[in-house]
Amino acid sequence: MGRLPPGLRAQRRTGVFRKGLDMIDPHMSISALSVTDSASRRTVSLIFKRDLDALAAATARRGA
């Protein structure tokens, strides 16, 4: 994939990313979380009988 951009090099130096990490891995993990959240919100709402689109639910998730 080539050289890391300066911002990612700094994060690797501070230990945010381990040396030798394939940068596709964090990208895929983050993408999976966001797609899963969007795609399954309605299903989870039905299963747990909770309105996950409600302002209170969104505020609680942001504060977690």
C-alpha cells in the first residue's frame, strides 16, 4: 500500500496503530460497524421493542 500518510505515521508512533498493521483492517472494521448499525437498526428495534431512532436512544448511544 506504500507509505503511510503523516497523520497515520504519528498515530503509529504513539501506539494507536501497531507497526505492520494493514491499514485495510481498521477501514474494514469501521465500515462494518457503520453498515451494521444502519442496516440492522430496524431489526434490532423490533427484536428488543425499542425505538432506536428516537432522540433519547441516539443521545444515549453517543454518551456510551
